[in-house]
Amino acid sequence: MRSIEGVGIGLKHKHLQQFIDNKPDVAWLEVHTENFFSQDSTAAKYLAKISQYYPISAHCVGMSLGSATTKCPIREQHLQRIKNTISWLQPSLLSDHLSWSGTENGHYLPDLLPIPFTEEALDVVAKNINHAQDVLQRQILIENPSSYLTYIDSPIAEWQFLSSLIQETGCGILLDVNNIYVSAHNQGFDALEYLANIPVDAVKEIHLAGYSIDNIEGQEVYIDSHGHKIYDGVWRLYEQVIKRFGVLPTLIEWDTNVPELSVLLAEKKKAEAIILKVVNAEKVMNDQAFL
Amino acid sequence: MTKLAELQANFFKDCLSGTLTADNTTMSKDIDSHLISAQGLMGIYQHSALANITTSLSLTFPVVEKLVGDDFFAQVCRQYILAHWPISANMDDYGDSLPQFLAELEQVKQLVYLKDVAKLEWLFHQSSLAKDSKYFDWATLAGVAPTDTLKLNFILAPSVALIKSTQPINKIWQMNQDNAPQNIELSIDGETDTFIVLFKRGLKTEMMTITASEFFLLQSLFNGLNFEQTIEAVMASTATMGADTSIDNILKKHMELGVICGFSI
């Protein structure tokens, strides 16, 4: 299993051939695990070749760790499929979301739905993460959610909820900067306060993405659409993230209206420039302190 | 039911409710709606879930989407999703009943080929996900005693799918691919049967039109008939068996292609 460093991009089907043919200069790649469940599928064969040249992070969307049912046959089957996939893919990192998708009656919503931050939910999510880590035999990173609504009964702050999960399960954090930015706007909290309360050592990966803006009943709602370039506000917040958490593997995510690869590579360069800026500034400060 | 389970059941119910109003939004008692109404907020999630599933169906049925247009495809998907909600997070499993759903839609009744094109796309999708098979073991076959030949059960590769249609769905499919050839002649008269086999070769799934004899032979093998029963079934199904479509030739061709991947006695 190779270590992951620097800035990676999400590997999309339309770019598979380019990665086989040209091996573009990218530090690592992230894939949605669910897209490669069939090891003999055409896409999985491409990925197997590509993974010979690039470290891979496997990002899941279907564990439904916030589902109230702690054991459900369909989710167990899903976990087994993830286990099969990571056994041949050998990803350096494995992650899913602080969200739910499946209900008790076996229905599935293909979305990352918000959970209320209650003691009951904390207990459920912790059990589900522990179970997933037991089945998969490795640590998983939990991604902070983007949210458009606030539950009336949700007494625990999101960052406190995440911190408690880290303590109870030993999971890590995949810090999605865009999600913090989007949720801070939609729910009216302070993104910097959020960052200040996330345990530094728990963060193992960072996501950057673009959002879209919907006008609903006269209010601007930021939608985590992953279909745009990264906004300036998110880049500024990313700079703060690097300052607080250090240089961590950073992903450029783009899942809808996927553009040409060159657009993703340009976003990657922007992230690298910010990392360099922060690292150089810290070096100057350290040098001055030394003198 | 726990409080969290009840909340999630209500959330799901709202996503499945079609048009949300102040009266029918179950989640209104659970979410802060001082800036945007509960139905407005739940509408974001409903829209997002439907869009995600529609995108998945669009990836599986790209030709159907081209044939009916993006807007109508999205409308049909919405109706289909609300009637057949996914039960698994693996969206590769989702959409098997869309061909039949399309066949029952009044608005596309005149597109007589649509159901079979959708069926072709579904089988193509499934074929591309199927397990690989080994190459045919010619040496072992050569060692089979002549007296045992009729008892052989030939095995089709896991990626093989067969489809018969009264419409030229192979040509319709080809015409709607990127970089499709310009000179495809199409006649939708419903009078000529089209027989197709799908199978994986290397990295790609291939679509090949075959004769009626080939189709019935492969279908017999698919149904588990042994070689003797297969011969009887093919003879019964096809009126003519010319020299170029002899059973030996058909078998050899499909063994070489990898459609038939093995045998047992």
C-alpha cells in the first residue's frame, strides 16, 4: 500500500483512457468505490492498470453510516462488496460520509442525507463505523457533510459530533472544505470556529470542490454540486486549513458536468500554489524566529 | 421504531411524495424553517436524489435518452423512480424493469423499437460488468470420446447475452453511438427478425448480429440443454440449415469468439 501525498484528482470514466495513454502528472487519484464493484468490468480493468502508476484513495458513498438500523442485509452485502473491491485495489485511504442513505424498510436514497446531531445518532453512527471497520479490517475516514437544513432537535455541534466519533471509533477525518463553506452559509455557523474545533491529528485527507447557488423562496442556498470550479471563498478557507492541519493529501473533486482533464489539472495547480505559499510563509517565519 | 428511524422514514416519505406542499411535508415538524419552508428544504433533497438516480439511468441507457430527448427522459425517469425506488446502493443493479416500463408508456407507443433498444442497453450494461471467462480448452475437447460427444454440455461465457427483436435495434444502437458511420440504412417494418449476441472480448463488450440458427443454438445452450438436445431444438426452430450454418460451424465460430467458453459431460 503506497502513501499518498500532494494534490490528487477524482478519476472519472471519461478520463480513464487519458490516464492509460498519457499518465498525466498527478500525485494520486480518488475513485468512487461503488463504480468498480465488478472486478472484471471494463472500467475496473482500466483502473487496475492505472493503479500501477498512481496511489489510489477509495471514496465510498453507500455505507450509510448514519442509518438507524445498525444491521441490515443490503448494507452488509454492500460492505462485503467494498471489502472485495479494496482487496484487489489496495487503496491507500478509504473513506465514506457522515450521512445516511438507507431506511429500515430497505429503501435506498442515492444521496448523502443529513443526520441530526443527537446522542442517539452518535451511538448509532459509532456502532456502524465500528462495524464497518471490523468488517473491512482498517480505519475509515469520515467526511464532514454538506447540509441545506438544520434539524430542530440537534443539540450537538457538528465538530463535537465528529470529535466524539473519533474518540469512540478511532476513525479519521476527511475534511471537505467545500462542505464546511456550503454548510456554514446555509446554516449560519462560522467556518473558522468549525476548523478550530476539529482535532488536528485526526484529519488525513482534504476535499476541494465547487458548489452551485440556488435561489429558493428568495434565499440563496449553496448546493454541494461538484460541478463547478472551486470558488475563491473555498480557496481562502483551504489556505486556513493548510495553516492549521499542515500539508495533507488534497483532492480536486468534480462529479457532475465533468470537464476536460486540463480543467482539473489547472485546479490542481492552484491547490499546489496555495500549499507552496503557506509552506514558504511558514519557512520565512521559522527562519526569522531562528535568527 | 426509534426516534432516528422514524425521522429517516419520514425523510424518505417526503422524497417519494412527488410535489411537496405545506400540508404533505412530513418533516415540517423536525426542521428549522424560519428562512425557507420545510417543503422548500425537502425539495432540495428530493430533487438531488431524483437527479442522482436519473444520471445513473442515463449512463445505462444513453441511446434511449438520445431517442426520446433529455427532457422527456428525465420526466420518464422521475415516473419510473417513484414507482420503482432503488433498494441498493449499487446503482449497477438498478434499471432492469425500465424497458417494460417504457413499453407501457402511452407517449412513446409509436416508438415500437424503444423497449427492445432499452433491453439491449440493459443487457450490454450487464455484460460489461460480468466476470471474465477462460479461453476454450480445445485440447481437452479433442480428447472426448466420440460416444460422449452428444452428452456434452457447452457453457456460455458469463458475459453472454442474447436478444431477438422484430426491429433493427442493432442499427438503431449503432446510429446513436459517438462517431457512428453515416451510411447505415434503416427500415423499420417489423417484418425482419434481428438476432444479437453480446459478449466481452478483451476490455470491451461486443455486439454481433447472428443468424436464427446461431441464436437458437446459443439459446439452447443458455437454457442448459446438452449437445444432443441442442441439435434437436435448433432443428425444430429453424426451417433451413444451409451448409454455411451447420451446427459444427456455429459451434466452432462461437468457441473461437469466446462466446462458448467451456464444456462439461
